[in-house]
Amino acid sequence: MKKDTLIELVISLSFIVLLVLLLNPFNFWMPTSIQMLLIALVVIVFALFASFVWREKARDEREEYHKMTAGRIGYLAGIAILVLGVVVQAFAHALDPWLVSALGVMVITKIVALVYSRSTH
């Protein structure tokens, strides 16, 4: 396993662990100081994760295809979870505007990026 792949894997897993800890599934902590620390760590680890995603370079067409496929699967998984959240919360009559906003931003960004890419390349 390449060094970059291992570092990206560690950062990705750290991000997931921090998100789960931030949800506080077992009610381990309530103090605001720990929550603030977790929020800061989530932001830092997300920045590291985003830097790896942004720096990804494919060496050939096959790697480019794998990168694009992974991006599509990740995008569709994110959209599916947000749609599921919107549907569940809509049925509970407690729709969180952040879910709708995130879903809208993802769709709009995808469309804008597609239009931009097609007009410049």
C-alpha cells in the first residue's frame, strides 16, 4: 500500500470516528468543552481529507475512471442519505432546513460544475 493511500485511509477513518463521537451515541459526554474540541477536530480532519481528495492525480485512463466512479458513488450515496433524511423528517413533520439546503447545494454544485466543465473543455 502506498504511503499516500495509507495516510488517506487513516484520515478518512479518523474523520468517521470523530463524526460518530460528535453524535455522542452512548451519551458519554455532555460538557461543551469536549464538544467544542470534537468540532474543531472534525473541521481539521475534514480539511486534511479534502486536501487529499483535491490532490488526487490519476496516472492513466484506468485510474481516472476509478477516480470518477468513486466520486459518482460517493455523490450518489450522499444524495441518497440526504433524501432519506428529508423523507423521514418530512413524515415526522420536523423537516430540518439544513438537510434540504445540503441536498440543494449538492445538486446545484453538480450542475454548475458539469456546465462549467463542458463549456471549458
